Amino acid sequence: MVNETANASVLPGAGAGLQEPDSSGDLDPTRRGEATRAFEDFLRSRIVGQDAAIEGVTEIYQMFLVGMTSPDRTIGNLLFLGPTGSGKTYLVEVVAEALFNNPHAFIKVDCGEFQEHHEIAKLIGSPPGYVGHLQTQPLLTQESVNRWHTETLKLTLLLFDEIEKASEALWQLLLGVLDKGTLTLGDNSHVDLSRCLIFLTSNLGASQMSAVIEGGMGFAPHDAVDDRDLDAKIERAAMEAARKKFSPEFLNRIDKIVVFRTLRPEQLEQVLDLELAKVQKRIMDAIGQKHFTFRCSPEVKKFLLNEGTDPKYGARHLKRVVEHRIVYALANLVATRQIAVGDCVSITLKSDGTIAFSKVGAAAGMESSAG
């Protein structure tokens, strides 16, 4: 059994493990252990507007920590549906960072690379008698599956991205993987996937969801009833598309299906603040403790949101806009020694719509860096 005490150390700020038994007669099944709460808090600090997805991952993780997952299958299988740019793949990266302190500590299978039947050899290797046998290195080997295991955490995150693009051969392979937690390679060796938490993402129903979004959501304020109605329509569109695409036997192997929500204007503002905070951390990590700080005016933030977000594509483009408008300019200022360690850079918007950079007092800047 994997106990919660052992795994708590891999979580940023995680505390003790299993809690002391409650001496009272009443039991509260909604309470979670300290390590699980730390895990959930970390996810909520990085992910905006996707409470159902966070809840689904946290529930499975809690079962894993106390050894109550099924012994003869994977730890859990989650299917993420929803609009592009809503954070489906990003959530897996945050889970990896929470568990292994590395957002890249997972195996990603880009299903767009497996649209033809023969391309399955890239995943499991070529069988005896076929071209490439013993020459094509499979993507999913026991070594690769165990790569991120530690002494205290024997768990692998496995992502099948844009699963709807996969060929029939990969579909058939997945049925066995999701059900039995094992995989047979081309050389007839077996890979144990019982320690895998499997994520599948899909943009199925994207056109229908886009029609719903464009017809019912803009960046103008609208009431909460409209928000709930919009999310309900998107969920219906996604689930209907999934039922048309996936067979019942496939859906029956999924533990949780989560439809990601569209991000509201106020949530996109939170995403922007997170992106700006990441830039500030990169500056600190690159230059050391005596770093410089920067702060963006509300007008600049509004400018970045208008240019980097869209109701149809969510926040996908926002990171690139921050890089192009903020990071590139700061890098030039550092390279030309216009700013140095200890400085604070104020980023404002001119009347002509261009972004301006100026130095302000360091003490004032430290009070509100990146904000």
C-alpha cells in the first residue's frame, strides 16, 4: 500500500500524511488528508475556472495515496473534453509539477502522429518479421513508464493528446490499456501500466462549441444565469460529440469525463496575472536574488487581454502575446544595460496605443511587482 506520509514530501508545502482517527462517532467522508489538500491547493493556485477537472484528479489521487485503487487496472482514466485553449493539456503539466516539481514529468502521446495503422509501431515497436523489428524503439517501454518514479512515489502520468485523431489500431490498443493496465509490445514483452494515471484530451465537438460560444459569449459583462446556460450547452455539445465518436465499451473504461469550461473575462485576467508572475520568476531565477522587478498598469493588462484572448480560442494565444510584448522588450533592456538588478520597470500604455517602459523607484516597485 502506498501511504500518504511517504508521498507528502514530493508536494510543495505538503504536511503530514494520514490523519489521526476521529474519536467521535460521526464521520465526514468529504474531508481529505493533508497531502491531498496540499496537492489540490497547488492545482487551484495554478489553474483557473476548471473546478470539476481539479476535483476529478484530486479524488483519484486520494484513492491512490491510501492504496484503494483497483490492483488490476490503471490508477485512473480521465477524458477531458472542451473548447481549445481552456487548459486541458496544461492541467496535466500542473499535476506533474505538483507531484514531481517538473511540469514535463509525464509521457505525452500526440495522437496526431498515429493517424495511420502502421504508425502504431512508433508506440509499441514492430512485431517479428516486420520492417524495423528490433530497430524501432517503442515510445511506451517499461523503462519510459518508470522514468519519473521516485522512492516515495511510484506513479506515472500518461497523456494521450487529441485522442480523436488516432487510428483504429490505437483505439484497439487503448481498450486493453484502459481496462487491464497492461500493454503488449511488438516483441511480445509486456509493459505494466497499473501505476499510470491516464489522461485523454479531445477537441471533439469544437465546431458546435464554437457556434455556442460565438452566439452566447463575448467580452461584455453578462449575468451568472447566462454563464451557467452557456456551460450547459457546451457540455451537451461535447458529450453528444463524444458519444458519436467513442464506442460504449470505450466510454465504459473511462472513470471520469470532464468538460472544460470557457474562461470568463475575470478568469482570463487571473490567467494573465499567473503568466506575468511566471515571467517575474524567470527573471529572478535567471539573474539571482538581486533581480529587477516590473509592474504592468491596468491599461497594459487590458491591452494584453484584448490581443491575447478570444472567446473562441480561450487563453491559448495569451502566453505568446506576453512573450512578444513584455519579455522580448525586457530582454532588450537588460542586454543594453538600460536596466540592472534592483531596478523596477513600470510598463504603461501610451495614448497612441503603444507600450512604454520606464524605471521607477526600486522600493515602490517591490511593493507591486508584475502587478
